[in-house]
Amino acid sequence: MISLYLSDILKRAGLDIKKVKLIRHALSDKGFKSCYDKGFMKEYTQIQKKGFSRGYDYWIIFLSDGGTSAKLEGVYKVNGFTDTPPELKPEGFPLMDWFKSDKYSYFDLERTEILEDMVGRLIIDWGKATRAWHQKATTEKPVLAIQASQRMIFTGYENFILTYDELKEIVVKLTVYENWHTALSSVYAIYLITDRTNGKQYIGSAYGQGGLLARWSCYVDSKHGNNKGVKEVICNYPDRYKDFQFSILQILPKTITEDEVIKLESLGYASSSFCARLSPTPGSDR
């Protein structure tokens, strides 16, 4: 039994499905792929036979790389159309003949914010009639999956940088970022805070109950993490925390002692003349 259809989502978004056209582009189509690879997906879609959009206010574009599944690319409002004179042809557009024929119209498409949070995540079953690459939205399309946003997936401790706002979102939204919470709370660490306004860097360490997650949560709550160096900056520039970015220098196991963590932090500080050590004040939750 199918529990959710695309039409359910469209209605929830406030769209009149009778005025919505669904379009499915296949990467297996050589003409489309030649445009897609050069960044002309929208331009490729804008050129259609005359009368193509009669009665439709919105086009919803899906991409498919095989089979009958299709992934949401975006929702576009149709603001009218014109002929396709050569002067409208974007430089480098692969399909030159499209702008030489009087069979086609050039539709003015405006990308909207509708379902923008679902782009790249919403996957539907287009159905067996895959040759029918454009269909009415009243045609029921089962929802196969709504994938997690890539930014919500913890991909490893290395090579990631978080702004203060990104870190705050992770800390506050436990349910959404559950795997981040699990990963960050399970380790100790030597971390780096960089002030993007002047490039100044601060090295700190995280240990104790809650690991790195608890330490960084302190920065979210207080903006300065109860550290003298950052406190001075925030005192002089109250909004400066918005320009901080957080990254990890070294992951440490929870079997290591607090003294060993502090020693490693000191080594990290000593090895860089650009970094100012973050010394916790008494009562810090590090």
C-alpha cells in the first residue's frame, strides 16, 4: 500500500495540481546530457514546442539516471513565453538548431522557493510510461524516498569546517543531527577556532563528560566558551562570534587522561606562532 504521493506534497505546498506540469529529464538522453554537463539544464527546459504550457502556471523538474525513479531538481513559475530568435541563444548552448526553428517557444522560467528543502532529496516513481517525459501533476506519482540532507549526515572528523550558525544548528537540533551528536560526544579532541575577520586562530581542547560535543555546546550557549582570549574579543566586539569557524585538529580517544590532552593542546599551541591558546577559566566544563 502506498502511503504518500507527490500530489499530497504539492497540495501541502499550496499548489493547484491542475495547473502544474511535471517534467522528467533523463541523463541517458544525449541531447539533454550535453546541455546538463555545460550547466544549461534550465535553458534546455525553457525551449519547448508552441502551446506546451497552455494552462500551466508551474513546471516541476525531475532528473533521472535510469529506471523509473526521478529526483526533484526544482519548481519553476512560468512567466510567459516568446519566440526563439538567435539572439536569445546562450553562448555555448549545444543545440543550436533549437533557436532557428519557428516550431519552438522560449518560456520564461523563474525558479521558486517552493519545495526547495526537498531538492535533491525527494525521489518519486515516474511510472512505467517513462517515455512520457512530461505529464500532468494530477497523475499520481508514489514517493519512493525523502533522503536526508547531506549537511545532516556526519561524514567524518576530518576536513570539515563549521561556522557558528552551523554549529548552533547541530547542537540545538538533536533529532535531526543525531549522528553528529553521537560522533562528537564520543571523542576528546584538539580543536581550532578561526576568527574570519582577521585570521586569528585559537587552539582548544575538549575532554570530560560529553567530549567534544559538550565543549562546543558551551560556545553555542555563551558565545565565548568561558575562555579568556575569546571573552576579550566578544567583550570588545559583541557580534564577533558570528565570524568564528570551528574545525578539528586532532581526535583523541576517551581513554586518554586529561593531563595528556592538555599536554597535546600545549604542543599544538607551541607549534604555531599564529595561534593563541584558549585557557579555561575556573569552573569551565572542559
